[in-house]
Amino acid sequence: MGAELIYFFGVLAGLAVLLFIVRRASNKQLEGGAKGVQRRLREKDEDEAETETEAETEQEAEAEAEAEVEEEDDEEPEDEEEERLREGMAKTRKSGFVAKLGRLFSRKKIDEDMLDELEQVLFTADIGPKTANKIFDAVKSSMSKDELNDPEKIWSKIREESATILSVNAAPIDFGSKKPFVLLTIGVNGVGKTTTIGKFAAKLTREKRKVLLAAGDTFRAAATEQLEIWGDRAHAKVVKGKEGGDPSSVIYDAIKAGIDEDMDVVIADTAGRLHTKVELMEELKKVGRVCNKALEGAPHETWLVLDATTGQNAIQQAQLFKDAMDITGIVLTKLDGTAKGGVILGICDEIKVPVRYIGIGEQVDDLRAFDAEAFVAALYVDEDGFTQIQSEAS
């Protein structure tokens, strides 16, 4: 019996030791697990903090980048616009009458013979004889003998007189003054009427104006389709009629639709070619009367579109259209493709109608509002650019 008790207590002692060992190991495991969880939580917190820091850094970087872009938008466009205009006038400046003036003024000796050559350069330019005479008289009659010996002074005088000619007095156009505001565009075929309408419509829709286009050129093949393409690009509705139909009827319907649909602006395309000039002008007069019938006071603006590449022919066209229509503005297209850009001086001088827009390229933004001062700077180069003109011409 004694041996059995000893054996029993020995087993109990062994179990106790075993339980102690198991409990100790379990506690260590729990402690290790708790520490592991805590470590993982700390690592997670550190990762999240790091991620938040990176996100904040990225946001700050994006904000800085946006700020830089905004600063560039505020500072660069004006310089870019001036540069683009200068590029658009490059052919006239480097190959037209401006280049001839540069070569003339590059001479060291200025004498009476140079004045004769100056007169010849001006009168053979595409600015027209009347305008050439005006500029030459301004140089010869208003400058002293000493000033006439200074090519830079002569250059400055030509710039000054050109700016005066181009600065035809005209109030800015308020497209919100009437609803709908009716703009009639006229001009011969091939000058870029439809393209001009499309680009201008795009400008207006970007200003959040509702625009409707009237396909009034019913005689030219594919004119309506071309206008519809521009209408899609500009998000502007197009009202069209039958090919060869009455242009006035299409424009009348368009104006009425503009009234009914609460449009802001209606821009009407017109035919540019009929069998004779008389028929063309009579048709345009009829269009004008029909506009007023559809909406009293319409058209509110009538713009004549001219092609700069035609040179002095553009001046003749302007005079012809002015005799028939009450033209309120000129749009001169394709200035970037010609050395005859000086024709704009003759147009303003001859018909005394303001140039509203000029085209210097294919992009929508290349149809831009005309600024006489900026144009003169691009044509003749700025006040400090006299030597540049000389170098370009040489």
C-alpha cells in the first residue's frame, strides 16, 4: 500500500510538472502572439502614416504643378499670341513690301534718291495707290530734313501712319444686345466664308452661347455639307434648304428657328457666285430685306470676308460690296499664306470699315480678333526690331 501511494504521488507530481511546463509555454506563445499583433499593428500604422505622407506629398506636388500651369496660363498666352501673329505675318514681312523697305533702309547713305525709291516701293505694294500716296506724303511732308536722313525715323513714321490707317473707329460688338443676334456673312466664293463661320461659331459656343447656322449658300456644291461638318464641331445647329433653292428662304427659316429655340446668335452663310455681279448683289440685297422681315433690325452685323492672297483685288471687291450692302465689318483670311498682307491697309483706308477678325492659320484659334496696334507690331516688328527687319530683308 505504501508503495502504491508513493507511485500515485509520483504520477501527480509528474503531471503537475507537465502542466506547469505546458502553461509556461502557452503563456510565452500568447505573449509572443500579442507582441506579434502589436508589432503588426505598429507596422500597419507606420505604413498608413507613410502612405498618407506620400499622398499628401503627391497632392502638394500636384497643387504646385497646377499653380505653375495657372501661372503659365496667366503669363505665357500673351507672348505666345504675339509670336503666333508674328509668324502668321512672316511672308508679308519677309517677302512683301516690308522686306523691300528693310533692304532700302539698310543702306548707310540716305538721300533724295532713296525717297524716290521709297515712293516706288509703296506704290508697287499691294496696299493700293491711294494708301501708298498717303503714307509717302506723311513721310515727306511731316519730317524735317535731318529726320529724312535717319532711316529709323522714317521707319517709325511709316509704322505710325499705318497704325492710324488701321484704327478705324468702331464700337465693340455686343452679341448679347439682341436675341437672337443675327450675323450675315458675305463675299465671293473661295475666300473662306464657310470656314470663317465655323471657326467663329466654335468661339461663340465656347463662350456658352447657343448658336444656329443658316446654310444660305445653296448654289455651291457641298457648301451645306461643309457647314454641317463645322456645325458638328462647334456644337451648333444648322438650318438648310434644298440645293439650288432660294437662299433668302433658308435664312428666313433659320432666323425664325433662332427665335423659337431661344438661340443667342444666328450666323448666315450666303452665296458667293451667280452668273453676273449684278445678280449676286441683288440677291444679297434681297437677303438683307428678308432678314429684317424675319426679325426687325436684322442683320445686326454684316461682315465681308476677303482673301488676303488676292492682293489689290480684295480692295476692289470690298468697294463693290460696300456699294451694294451696309457692311459693318471685314474679316481678312489667309494672311499666313501670302506676302500681300499689306492689302489690309488699303482696305481700311479705302472703305473705312473696321477689320473685325483676321485668319492666320488653320486652327480655330487662328481666327482672331483684330488689334491694329498688335498687327502693326507684327507686320513691321516692334520698336526695337528695326535691325531685325534689316537682317530679315538682307
